Amino acid sequence: MAEDDRSTMPFSPSGVDSAMSPTANGRSFGKRFGVALLLGIPGIVALVGYIYFTTPVTAVPPGLSLPLLAVLSAISPLLLLAVACLLGAYAAPRVGLQSYVIDQRTDDGVWQHLREEVKLAVGVGILGGVLIVVLDAMMMPFVAQDLPQSVLGATRPSLLDVFAYVPVRFLYGGITEELMLRFGLMSVLVFVGWRITGRRAAGPRPVVVWAAIVVAAVLFGIGHLPALAQSADLTPALVARTVLLNAVAGVLFGWLYWRRSLEAAILAHASFHIPLVVLSVVQVALL
């Protein structure tokens, strides 16, 4: 689909584009939900495995075993994923946001559609990762005193630590978070904005989509604060850094979801972590 086609896509009088209808040449709501949920499960499994294999026994709260702690850690993200998949399965096809795997509107293979997007998605992801590294370096003098020692490199990680987290980066970050933030949150924000603005016969305005992209991206950044709060006091500078860096990435992924597909956003998010993994390996080698 050409870049300009999405914003001028004709919508039917009922408010649902005939070509993008949830029931036209594609899966039912229940099947879309099920497929989306299954896509996000490997990321949660990766997160559980990481917690199980890297959490010291001494860090396990009294009354819990390590396996139980790891399993319990999956409850919150699993619930968030399920809600996001429900929202996305309903809202995404109604506003023209597509996923080749989830929608399956045609008999063509996913690769047939996706191969035209791979270079762009991977390129955007890697460039986004490099941009974040540069921005982080520029902001470091303003937040260095607020960051925990593990972030500053005083606590030396091992290559095993770095590579143990790779499945979480690519599976949970690349796939599960995109299902939550883009397929779920961004889709429903576009849907709500579309309904509020009253353009049901013409589709959501670009300004509505951009607002949804930015809001989802900012919430993506805010979502990283609780984990940071466990190891550092959240000063205004540290909050601004965390939200900004993650929001920049979220805007890039949201744009790809809008103009291309959910799969393009997933590829970009996964590729985004490549420079970060490389940087982590270099830091370990230099320490």
C-alpha cells in the first residue's frame, strides 16, 4: 500500500471501510483476538524464564519459591496483553490499521506482503536505536547523579547477563509490547478519536492518528518508570529522560503501524534493540 493511501482510504457509510471490514476477507473477532494473544505469549514466557534464571535465591520474598515468583510475574503482563488484544481485535480493522498475521484478509502469504516493508522497518528500528543511544549520551550529564550504579556501569555485568536478556528484548519488547501499545492502545485511541470527531464516513483524520501515536508513545515511556523506581529515586530529570527516550522510539513504531503494518512495527521494535545489545557487549568488553 502506498504511503498516501492510508489517509485517503474510502470508508463505507456505516463507518467501517468495506475493504478493511472485520468480516470482509478476514478472521472473525474471536480469531483475531486468539491469534494476537498467541503472538504475545512467547514474550511473556521469555520474561518468566529470565526472572527464573537470573533472580538470586536470596532475592525471593519469604513464603515464595523461585518458580512460583517467576510464574506470578507473568500475571500482570498477561492480563495487559489480553486486554490489549481484545481492544485491538475490535478497533484496529475498523480504522484501517492492519496486521497480516492477525487479519489474514487474503490467501497470500504473510511474507508476500511483508517483504516490501522489511528494509524500511529494520532500517527505522536500527536508526532509532542509534538515535536513542546518542540522545542518552547527550542527556547523561544531567541525570548521571540520579542513576543507579548498575546503569552507570559501576556494577559489572557479564556477557551471560547481556545475552540472557536478549530473548526478552526481542520477544517481549519486540512483539508483546507492540501488541499492547500499538495493536491495543494506539488502535483504540484512533478509534475513539475517529468516533469523537464524527468523520465516520471518511475515516480518522491524520491529526487523530498522530495524537494516538504520541499518546501511546508517551504512555510507553511512562510504563518504564515503575521498573526504574525500584533502583533509583525518580527525580524530574530522570523521569523526563526515561519518558522522552522511550517516547521517541514509540513514535517511530506507531508511524510504521499506521503507514505499513503491525508486523513492520514489530520488526522495527526488535531491530531497535540491536544497537543496544551491541553497546551492552562493548561496555562489558571495556569494563
